[in-house]
Amino acid sequence: AQTVTQSQPEMSVQEAETVTLSCTYDTSENNYYLFWYKQPPSRQMILVIRQEAYKQQNATENRFSVNFQKAAKSFSLKISDSQLGDTAMYFCAFTSNFGNEKLTFGTGTRLTIIP
Amino acid sequence: GAVVSQHPSRVICKSGTSVKIECRSLDFQATTMFWYRQFPKQSLMLMATSNEGSKATYEQGVEKDKFLINHASLTLSTLTVTSAHPEDSSFYICSARDGSIPQFTQYFGPGTRLTVL
């Protein structure tokens, strides 16, 4: 079974600084997808970024980028120039071709951007 | 694109009554929809997976007779909590997968807060 681990329950950073959220996962599969979702106080889950395991290039979306280390099974999220609107819970998630496409979520990291 | 709506956003009901929650994909066809439950300050817990036109697949420990799921069309899935009790109070979230995109991405609805008195 796949597992996703987020070892940082809470983090805080000053506005405009850079922050990195960590995520590790465990799987025996070779073809899979990794995601970071954001859940602000409204509780709407928002897709932040997606990485396909067969792609070696790290995904980027504006201020958000990932450091995907397949051999180490690590998938960290870097937020550059952090903004107050980035304050939210961040969940790392895994899915694959098998297991009926179910998402396996980590326990989340609560990120607070300090003005 | 990729918008998922959920209705109602909040519902309060008396113990013993049934509550129906709708999940709609507004601008894409959802071959698969998922229902989650989230307790305060916790991660999402998958309850069931539904595919259009077939029976839902429930996760271990989820009572299929209590949480009825119907995926009648490619844009609509419903979750009915039957004979609700206070312990069913929670935040319920649906998600939908766009079958035309191969990247297995799920798009989430805004959630429904259920309170059973």
C-alpha cells in the first residue's frame, strides 16, 4: 500500500520569503502522479501543482515549484515570494494507474504567512 | 475550466432523517467521482469511488447502506446519508476526475458541512 508522509505539521514564514514544504512517499510502482493541494480557510481544495513520475523535469507553476527526487521518493513544494493568500493547509497526495485512481493524502502542513 | 459544484454547502438536520448531497462537474464529463469525509484539523478520508452507471466502490469500514452513492450521469453524483446521527456530523467533500485528461487529476467541490442534531 502507498503511504504519504508530511513531517511538518505547522510552518510559518514572513511575507515575501521562500518556504519549502516536505513530502515523502512509499510505493513499489514505477508510474504514478504526485500532487500538492491547498486548502485555505474556506476549505475548498485547490490544485497547486502536479508531477508525473516519468518526467524528470520538476514541475513549476508561477511561484510554486517542486523538487521531485524519484529515487529518494521525495516531493517537496517550494513557494517563492510568499503572499498572505498562501496561508492554508497544504496536502501532498499520490495516485497511480492501479488502486482505482484513489488519492492517498498526507496529513497536511499548516502554513501561515506572517505580514 | 475544471469546476466542481456541491450542494448544499451547509445542512442541519434532525437525528434519524436522511440528507442528500449533490456533486456536479460543470464544464467536463466526470468518468469517476470520489466522496471524502474530513474531520476538523485532519486530512481527507476517502469514503467511496463512483463510476458513472455502475455501483460505487466503498472503502473498508464505510457502511454502504448508510452512505448511498448514485452516479447517474457523467456530470452528477449524489451522496445520501440515511438515518443520520450526530456522529455523522462532518465535512463532506466530493471530487471529480476528467476522463479526457490522462493525468489522473481530481478536482474538488467546495464541500458540505453536515450537522446532525
